Amino acid sequence: MSQDERQIPVQVLPTAEAAAAPSRLNLFDLDREGMERFFAETLGEKRFRAHQIMKWIYHRHVTDFAEMTDVGKALRARLEESCEIRPPAVVFDKGSADGTHKWLLGMDASNAIETVFIPDKGRGTLCVSSQVGCGLNCQFCSTATQGFNRNLSTAEIIGQVWTASKHLGNRAHIERKLTNVVMMGMGEPLLNFDNVVRAMSLMRDDNGFGLANKRVTLSTAGLVPMIDRLSEVSDVSLAVSLHAPEDELRTSLVPLNRKYPIAELMDSCVRYAQRKPRTSITFEYTLMKGVNDRPEHARALARLMKKFDARVQRADAAKVNLIPFNPFDGTRFERPEDADVRAFQKILLDQQVLTMVRRTRGDDIDAACGQLKGQVMDRTRRQSDFRRKLEARGVSDAA
Ligand code: SF4
């Protein structure tokens, strides 16, 4: 997105209209369990009615109860009265020459977030946001420059997947265009735990998007207690934003490391891998020229990964994803030379560490990794609220 586009004020829903809007339950906010409970307890209906409505929403992209022809007229009228199926508003969307597609989605009267679809051989991955902005202040991240505004609701998270799925003509279980979802967009997903877990359950539900557990990935900057909590309630794949193999350097790039240093982070990753024996953990490593891309960094990273494999007792428990830095306006970091990226990867591969280099996609629409930047208004007040909440969780020195 160009600088000019970024400055277009978002007026998705006029404030007066929003104020006048009746408060109906948005069914995007409910996972299967919530839908079943709502149908049983509020409507006095059988559970299968909830499943029927979910299939209309997630398999056929229908949001108008009148079109749900296998549901009786009386029930449709009651649903119309008390509920709605309201996806986020598309402010604009844009396709890249390489097939990448980006949506700017309005979340409320003044905030918007970005969602990106990245097609590749035999797979289609959607990168989904969990917060408006982010307060963790990773030094190399475009989102961080906007500060934090608020958490997204379950409806706003699953609504991103629904919008892309509808646009792509995705048909769950029949013709999948959308095969993977990564919670790697704007925000730290583990700081919006309940809404993210609920949305991820809809991604994997047979009546939802029906994706396999391993095809839904949550990426975290390393909130250790929340990684443990996630392992208790969900079977999704885990990606950890590591970016440095030792604490001093990592703290300078990811301030959260001050609170949860690498040893504690790796301990929690070992616990996660032991609870989910068949899944690998991906360690994301953004390569920045002259900062963390030297051979000594690669050797230290290889040692860390080998140690992790040994503790989990599996040769392929750790995967490394190298991401050459994508520069954005105002950043002090630079993209490394291709030869340095290849040399870094070779050191890891020579140590039998499974290592991929992420190809840059969607460069021409600013959809490359680390470039996501929506429109965040009123962030100052929210930022201080957020810091207070972090303080309550004991992570104030990280933000
Ligand atoms: S890298 Fe992720 S956690 Fe860090 S500031 Fe950016 S969005 Fe937040």
C-alpha cells in the first residue's frame, strides 16, 4: 500500500449509523460449542440446526437467513430478529502480479487491518491478524510502528478467513483454495487468547473451514505462560519468532525477550512439542544485514536447534524459517545479500537442521512479511491501556 493510500481515513461504518445499529448477536462470534448452546438454550432448537447454519455460513458463504432454504421459515424469522452474520467490510482489496492478494478490512469506524492470501504450489495460505496494531514493539516490524489499539473479536478474526474464502471461491471439503491459515498478521495472538482460540477452532471445525490441525499455525513472539496454556486447549501448529540465537541480541530486536529469555522460551517449546508429539515447531528468523546474519549467528542457531531436537528426542522437531528482511519506510534495518542468506542456510543444513528460506511474495502491494500495516486510529490512549494490562501480567518491561 502506498503512503497516500495509508492516509485515507477509514469510514467503514459511519459513527451515527454504528450508534443506531441494533445490537444483534453476530454468529461469527460463536464457535460450534457456542452455536449449539445458543440454539439449545436461547432458541430451544436441536444441535443439528446449529450445524446446518454453520454450513450455510462457512461452506456456502451465505449471510442472509432468507437464503437458508433447508431451515424452516419460522426459525429463519427468529434468527433474523435476534442475530446477524456480519463479516468485516472490505475497504479495498488488491492483487499482486504473483497471485498474492491483500484485503484492507474495516473493523470499526476508525480502524482497519490487513489480511493477505499467498498462493504457492498446491497450497493457498492466508495470513490473519489478531489485533489492531501491536504493542510488543519488535524493532524490525512495520506493525509495531503503529502502536496498539485493541484486540479483534472472534467475528473479526474468523471474518478475515470468511472474506478471503468467499473471494477465492473456496469450498471446504470439496475444492480447497485456502489450505492453510497462519496467525502471523498484525498483533500478538496469545495476548488475545480466547478470541484467537475460538476462531482457530472454527478454522478446523468440519462445519467451519475444516482445516487439519497442522494447517493452522499460531505465531508468537514468545509469551511463555501462554504457550503452555495453548498446549492445553488446542492442537494447532506453533511458530516462534526467534530472530536471534542469544539473549542480548534478541532483547535488542524483540523487547519481550527481557521478560522471557531464550532459555525459558525454549523450555516452553520443549513442553509444547512433548504434548503434541507429531508436530514440529517452526522458528522464524528474520535476517537483517549485519545484525543477525553472520556465520557465527548461524552456528549458534544450529546449536540451539540441535539441543531442542535432542531434548524432544526427535531429529526434525525444529524447523527454521529464514525470512530476508523486507524494508519499509523509516526502518534502520536492511535486507541481507542473497549470498549471505544462502550461506546462513547452508550452515544450518550442514548441521542437519531443516531450514527453509521464505520467498518474498506480494512485494508490489506491500504484502510481504513484516510489511502489514492497517489503519490504527486513537492508538495513544489504547496504547497506555494496553501497557497497564501488560503490567498486570508482569510483562511491562517488555512492551
Ligand atoms: S513482530 Fe509480531 S509481535 Fe512483534 S511487534 Fe510485530 S506484530 Fe507485534
